[in-house]
Amino acid sequence: MRMYSDLAWLWPVISPPEDYAQEVEQAVRLIEEHRRIPVHTLLDLGCGGGHNDRWFKQHFRVTGVDLSPAMLDLARQLNPECTYHEGDMRSVRLEETFDAVVIADSIDYMLNEADLLQAFTTAYTHLHPGGILITYAEEYRERFVQNATTSDTNARGDLEVTLIENTYDPDDRDTTYEYTLIYLVRHTGELQVELDHHILGLFSLSTWEALLREAGFEILQEDTDNQGDTYFVCLKPIQVN
């Protein structure tokens, strides 16, 4: 999840890289099970602080793209072996193609169908024929829970952060919802409170499927993990019309 740049320094504390091993293991398994060409290179669209790449780089040569310079700084520090570019997943065009593309929870920032289609088109454009896309719907219309609230606490050294997360949809006729985060930051016992508010996209699974196909993908499989996220395994046809 993207953070405001002045809070990016909290990201390794509230969401440490070791927490991403299982998510990446799921994606790697899906790539290996469904690939039609050898996969050596991977593009991570919306890579954030590079926590997924910490694990992807053990399997592939990784390139990442993100909008936030602050998050890219964190990604470069964590993964100096990887290549990172600043850019918008809806419009970025690199001068290369890849064997695989992954779009993780940064896809949540696509606020309407046009945004979502543009992100899928970017993925399609950057794949070799026969290449594979892995993406997932973390929140979608069919399972959205109004006013859901969770909290979690993480610590690093003398810094402790309690994160409270709330999801709220003020209008179920549109394709967005509110995601609000409250940070209780305690450094050597002194409390600092920060607020982070985001507008995220909310679509039905049928909309995801339709837009992936419109972008040109063949959808091979939908796979649900133990957190309820729905993964889409998609291929760019080897013969492109």
C-alpha cells in the first residue's frame, strides 16, 4: 500500500519485508505452474518500497516501477541488485519487455475502469508474447465490509508503531472507497499521532475479468489465497493479432 511521502520512513516498521515471503511464494508458484515461456525477467508495477522484490529477486531479474520517489529510495536501499524507475503504471513505457509482470496491492489506486484498463494495458505492452501477468483483487465489491477496522503493532529498536486501518464506502454506486490509517508512533515512549487518508478503487470481479480480456489477456485461472484475495493468472498470447 502506498503511503504519503513524509510517512514512507514508517513502511519498513509497519510492514517489514519478511512479511512478504508468503505472498511472493504464491505468485512464484502461479508463475511456475502456468508459464508458457521460460521466466527470467520480472516487472513489478507499483513496487512501493520493494518488499516483494526482496523475495522476487531470489528467482528473477527484477525491474520495479513506482510513482513515489520516497518509496523508490527505500526499494533501492533494500534491493540494490534491482532496477527501479519512477512512473505511473497507467502510462509508463519502458524500452524493454519482460517474461512476467506482477501488479500487487498498488492496483488499488486505480479509481475507475479506465484507470484499471490502462494498468492492464501497460502490463500487456511490457510482456513478451507468451509472458504471464499475476495480479490480485485485495478488495472487491462482492466481499467489501463497510466500516471494517483492524489494528496491528510492530516495533523496531526503540520505535513502536500501532496501525489502525478503516475501510468505508460513502457511495456504493461509484467505484471508490475510503481507506483511512491512523498511526500511533511511540519513540522512546513519546507519542506521535499521524493520519493517512486514501481513496481506492472498488470493482466487481466480473469487471476485473472483462478489462483483463479487453487489454488482450487470456485468463487462465483465478486463485484465492488464505486472506481471501483473488489472484488472476493471465497470459499474453504467443500469437498476437
